[in-house]
Amino acid sequence: MHALAMASENDVYPLLVNNFKPIYLTLGRWTCENTRSDDFQKAGQHLLDLVSAGQAKAAVQDNVNLIRKNYQLLSGQDDLELG
């Protein structure tokens, strides 16, 4: 997550991410417990690759999709695979 924040080149975003670190680590752990962790890692890497490549629009859409899928997974609405 920190790498994603740094790749954004936004000076404030890494600070915000750091403040929410316990929350996103817990959510990430829950996601890994409820899906294949390699899928979770690949989805995160894909998002980081989009940001690093300067594909902001695609990265935003990918992030929105990941958030939606994680919400559905963690709320028990669906047994979705990430990515």
C-alpha cells in the first residue's frame, strides 16, 4: 500500500495511508483468509503497475473494482475471486 501511495506522487497520500495502516492491514489479512492470497497480491501489483505507468484513469477504475469486490467478499455477499 505504501508503494502505491508513493507511486501516486501525491505528498499527502502516503501520510494518510500511514495513518490507516492498521485498518488496511486487517482488511488485507481478512481478504487473504477468504480468497487466494496470490490473487490478492496479483490484483495489488496490477494496480501498482497502472499507477507507475501513469494510467491514472485505468488505475482509479481498477481500484474501484477491487474495493467493490473486497466489500462483497468480506460482507459475505459473494465468493468472488479478485482481479
